[in-house]
Amino acid sequence: MRFRLLYTDEAASNLAHLGSSPALARKLKVVQKTLGLMETNLRHPSLNTHKFESLQGMKGEPVFESYAENNTPGACRVFWHYTTDKRGFITVVAITAHP
């Protein structure tokens, strides 16, 4: 199933920050690839998607973590949940370094 992505203000800000600096261009490219995979195949092995137990969405939705990078210092992660009121949509909560 294909998904469309919605972004919280925080996630949009995180993405804009990655795009604001040439030094972060490689991370931006990796994150964009990850977001593309999330739209087409959430079960892609490189995403390593799993439930993130210590965070919930605004309406109590379970939040998931997908890897943008792995085995890298400061590896990026994408936190998201299924959008409950819109079928076929995912809400990206944050794009940040591994907690």
C-alpha cells in the first residue's frame, strides 16, 4: 500500500534544518530516500521499522521509528505514526538523531 506523508511542525522544521546547510546535504539525501521508501514500502529491510515504546502520538497513537542511517555516529531516525482520521496517510512526528 502506498502512503502519503503529513508532517508535524517539528518534523517540517527538522527537514528544513537539514536543507539549510551544505554540511548537512548528505543527511538530507539519506532522509529523503528514507521518506520515499516509507511512502512505498514500510517493510523495506533497510528501514528497520519498529515500535518506539516511550512516545505516543497526540491522540495516543503508537509511534514507530524508522532508520535513515545505521552504524553511523549521530544516525538519523524518522519517528511517525499512522494517521487515524485519514486512511493511507502517515504523520511524520520528528526527524532527529538517534536518541
